[in-house]
Amino acid sequence: MSHQESPLASPPLIARLAISWLTNALVLAVVVAVIADARVSSAGALFAAAAVFGVLNTVLKPLLRLVTLPLALLSFGIAWFFVSMLMLALTGAIVGGFHLNGFWTLVDATLIVWLVNLVLDFTPGPWQVSGRRRRGRIGPGRQRP
């Protein structure tokens, strides 16, 4: 059986992107459901926010984490919490129907995103095939590169 035919092979890119997008939508829906000052105007706005949030976390967040590395070392990682807050703030600024009102709402939303992602990291499901959740999971007969 070739690597592509293996049941442990990674799903196609489009499937991984769709799962990541839906996972982001789930995380943001939890934020909106739990925080009174977090609002979304429609399901379409939620899915748009999930897409923007995913792109920001994939493209901009790693660059900002690299730039803020010295500050993160001095602050024991707290600087990266503010980078994560910025990703949510930018998502709200870009997507008109997704609103996080106020600094403390951003703090709470960032904590909820972290907590939901932590739960998803340890909960088996389709989200395990995308992004960092797949890393480090070695199936039978597979070796680390």
C-alpha cells in the first residue's frame, strides 16, 4: 500500500482547510455564546470571521510571534497572549458582522479561544487532521521524520 493509500495518510488539503475553517467557526461561536459583549450578526458573518481568523493565525501570527520573541522571553510568554488578542481584534475589524466590544471582552475571548483549542487538542475528532493537532500523533507503523 502506498503512502497516499494508507489509512493514516493525511486527508487532502481542501478537507484539512474545511475542517480548520469549521473548527474556527466552532471556537468563535463558543466565544459569542459565552461573552455578552461578543456578537455576530449572522451565520455568514460567523463563517467569514472564521475564515479571516484562520488566515490571520496562519499568516500574520507566526510573523508577529517571531518579532515579539525577545519580549515574550522577558515576559514569560505573556506578550504572545497579546498577539493572540490582536488576531481577534483584527478579525473583528475586518469582518463587519463580528464584534468584540472592549479590552476585557478581547481578554475573555482570547482565554476562551485558548481553552476551547486546548479541549480540542485532547478530544478525538475530525479537527485532529488539521494544523498543529496532527503534529506529534504517530500511528502504528509510522515514524517521525
